[in-house]
Amino acid sequence: MKFTCMASRIFGLVAISLLVSAGALADSPAVGSPAPEFRLQDQNGDWHTLEQYRGQWVAVYFYPKDDTPGCTTEACNFRDNIFAFRERNAVILGVSLDDVESHQAFAEKYSLPFSLLSDPEAEVADAYGVVTNLGITKFAKRQSFLIAPDGTVAKHYAKVDPDTHSKEILADLMALQDKPSS
């Protein structure tokens, strides 16, 4: 009897642990590979595709939830560096599983001058390997991708610090652009 209770308790803990720490449903695209295409609406209801940004650098940052502390810090830091990104012919696109209305309120509240894309079905987040499950709740992990003008993944940021991430991407963008071509 004691063994059965203990085994059942261990099984329950393992199951909960798997639910809480469930990783991405798909693998992230490798550096140098084509970035997964997408077609998503922004906070204004306008549609965006990766193809429309061909010829520009694109910083696609995934984040868990609008108007939460870390996500707000990260978004505001991208906002504060927007002119430096524009000088480098780079576009910033935030992506979460929140709906268009949530994105609209978040963008207005913090005067965000870039597009927040709504991925409520988590299809794009899954294609980029950043979907995670917490029980029955899905959300995008805080990860980013710097996409080169040819549409390939130039850099993948699997660990992101919301306080410094915008500057980190900007520094990498500058280094990649200033690197002599072989």
C-alpha cells in the first residue's frame, strides 16, 4: 500500500513537472535556414507577412503576454531604440498569442511605434519553436530571431533579458551589417 501511494505521488509530480516545463512543440529554425513565413494581423488589424519585409533586417521578438512587467520592459526598450533600428534598415515585430484588441491597448498605453502581431492559434510561434504549455494555457516563450534581408535566420536568441535585449539585438545587427562579406 505504501509503495502504491508513493508511486502514484511520484507519477503525479512527474506529470505536473512535464506540464509546467513542457518545451516548444517544434524545433526552432537554425541559423542560416529560411525563417518560417507568416501572415498575422497587427494591433491595427493590418496584415503582415515576412515576405513583405524582404530586403530589410527584421527583429522578430516573441513574448508571453501584453502588459506584464517583463513584456512591458522589453517592448519599451525596443520603442526607445526604434530610431537606431530604423537607421539600420531594420524592422521590429513583436509577436504573442494575445488578440488584436489586447495588442492595440498595449501599444497605445506605451506608445509603441512598431507592429505587435497577434498569433492566437500559436501557429507562427510553433513554427519558430517557441510555444510552451502551462497546463491547458499556451504562450510564447521570450525568444527572438534576427532575420537577414534574404529571409534567413541570422541569429536566434533563446535566452532573453528584457532589460538589455533591444540593445543586444542592435549590437548584433550592427556587427552583422559591418562585417566584410567574403
